[in-house]
Amino acid sequence: MTILDRYIVRQLLSVFLFGLLTFLLIFVVINLMERLDDFIDANTPIMVVFQYYLAFTPEIIKLMTPVAMLLGALFVVGRMANQNELSAMKSSGLSLYRFLLPFVIVALVVSVASIYFNGWVVPYANAQKAFIERTHLHPVQGNRSSLPLFFQDGRTRLVSVNYYESVSRIGYRVSIEELADTNLTVLHRRYDARQMDWGRLRNTPGDTVSEGWILMNGTLREFSGEAQRLTTFERLPLGKLSITPTDIEEKQRKPDEMNYVELREFIRNQERAGQDISRWMVDFHNKIAFPFASVIVVLFGAPFASIKRRGGLAIDFGVCVAVTFLYLGFMKTSQVFGYNGDLNPLLTAWLANIIFFLLAVINIMRVQK
């Protein structure tokens, strides 16, 4: 690495980190103003508010990293162009491609680091943020799922829960279907209960106590050919099954609360259960595609800033905002088609990068070398 490369990298990183910190503070202040009433109504302690925004910080960094990288590239290149440093470099025989190399390398390093950051750090932080929201901001609504939950328990059992309360560990309006081992299309037994509790089970032989599921106030239908036997019960211990309260809470997590491995396994389970996985596949591929936005915006913005303009850095900053909104807007628009299954999920995740990369190549070709 030459002295010039070190100079460019140092300038780029300083502006990038300063811009990232500035965007972070602006984002937190605006969000705090919007949610201040919620914190006050819930009597949220100051320490919990601090923990909430500490958990919110990785998500903000994830979103603002391409913006800060674009701002850094535009600011550094624009300042060097206005101070005639870029002209002196070109006069010494330095081509535009060689000049842009340190910018691209830094952007690539940031993108690779962002893949790990977005894939593991951000989901963990989002899970902590969601837990604080459920516990302190929306303790009632956050502990229930208004949508039906459908799980496959083992090879022959299907479990449906209308909604589940994680604090009390109670599922309501529960239906369990057990299929025959030899023929998975034949219904062998069906449980329907008003609720399903997680509690203590007493085992008679050793008089030991263990935890498991207990069906409350329901019916049991057993099928044998054309015959059917109906039994009502007030309390029916089922045992542990293969689903615990921890498993149910894991299955209720959103894709942005799962790392790469967890999201991939979640998608496989949903696919085996016959669910439409288009939305989750788009989110999965987007975890890798979005970090490379830093490279795309640098390739797009740096050549533009290399041209000396009368407006100076103000024009460059305006371009930074415009390009960012165009990129994010196009990415969100294309995601809608991917969520609906109209576009291939992999293509959906990378479409914005592909289009803006082509625009960046065109922009580089038209700029004086």
C-alpha cells in the first residue's frame, strides 16, 4: 500500500465513521421522540430505555452503513477534486481506476464484515429489542400471537395452536392430529382442547415429577376404520412431546431475529409443512445481498464526485441523499414482487445491486479518466 493509498483510506474511514455516528444519533433521537409517549405510559425505567436503544443500535448501523460509506466516498473525492489534489494525481499519471481502488477495497472489507454483522449480531440484538418491547412496552399484546400457529411434532403428529402466551406458557384452542405410522394420510387420533398448559407431571412408578404438556377441557377422538370413539376430559397429560415452550417461542421469532443458520432451518421446516416460503427466501438472500450495497454506492458515487462542480460538497451531499433513497426505494419495491412469488427470491434480493452496479459502470465509463 502506497502513501497515497494510506492517505485515502484514512480520510475515507474517518468520514465514514463520523457519518455513521451522526446518522446513528439522529436516528435514535427521532425514534426516541416518536416513542416517548409509549415509554412514559408504560412507566419504563431509564435503564430499560437505554437497553432498548443499545439493542436497536445494530439495526440502525446495518441500515446506515451504505449511506455512511457513500457519504464518505463523495466527501473525500469531492474535497480532493475541489482542492485540486485529484488534478495533481491525474497529472502524475494516476488513472481514475487506480484512484478508486482504495475506495473499493475499503467498501469490500466493510461489506464482508457486514455479512457477519447482519447475519449474527443484528438478529441477536433484534431479539433482545423485541423482548424488551414485549415485556415493558406491550406486555399483553406482545405475549400473544393473533395468528394460528402450526407445528409438525415428529413424523406423525400435527399441532395447531390458535394463540400462545409465553409468560404463562398456555396455548389456547389447541388441536392435535396423530396420523397412522404406516399411512400418513390416515387420521388415527385427534385431540381438541380449550387450552394446553405447560406444568408438572407426576410419574407413578418412582413418584418422580417432571414437566410436560397438559390438555385442559377437551375431547379425544380415536379412529379405527369406520368406527370412531369420543372421549371427553378435563385434564389429560400429554408429556413433553417434542415441542417445549422454548421451541414455540423460537418458532414465533421473526426472520430479522434469526441468524443465517436459524433462518435456513426455519425455511426448511416451513417448506416441509407446505407453507409458501417466498417471503422468507427473499429475507434470507437479502441478508447477504444488502451488505454489498456499500460497494455499489461507492462505485456509483465516487466517479460522480471526481468532477469539479460549482456547487461543491453541497451538490455531492444532495446526490448522496438522492442515490440512497433511490436505492432503498427500488430495493423495497422489488421485495414486494419477491414476497408475492412473482420474482425469483435470489433475483429479488440482488436486483437492486445488479441495476445500480450497471449504472455505476456506465457512470465510470463516461467520467474522464
